[in-house]
Amino acid sequence: MSYDVAIKDLRDSAKAARSAATQIGKVSPGDALTGAKAAIPGASSVSALQRVSSGWTTELADWARAAKAYGENLDTNATQYELDDAAAREAFAPAGKKNG
């Protein structure tokens, strides 16, 4: 049994995860909801909209942190695969071709 790791694909995925985290980190979906207080003063739904706004803000911030961490983990794994591959090449190189 064997497997191959496409290190470039890991790096591309890491970059995509970090990009998504950055984009989501800029989104403030709750702004439209918290503005409801001025738009419909006295409405009983205003407090519910404020809770939804707060919840969305928290969820998106948590997701952005998790996506950033995921990207960092993918980069760390790609680096480790590169180091392991280099060590294996060195260990299994013909005696006259070793770098050491």
C-alpha cells in the first residue's frame, strides 16, 4: 500500500483557506440587522434581530479563525512532507551520491 501527497495542492489549499478566512473576516452581516432599530422603532422584533446579528458575528469570526488555523496546518504538513521526502532521498541515495 502506498500513497502520494501533492505538496503543491496542499499549499494551494492552505492559501485558499487563508483567503477565505480573510474575506469572511471582513463581512459584517449583522450591520443590516442592527439597523432595524432605527428603521422600525419600537418593534418587538428588534431585540431578536440584535441577538441574530450578534450570533452571526460570533459564528463568522469563529469560522474565520478556524479556516486560518486550517490553512496554517496544511502549510505545516506540506513542509513536513517536504522534509520527510528530502530525508528519504538522502537515506536511499546510492552511497557515492549522498550529500553528507
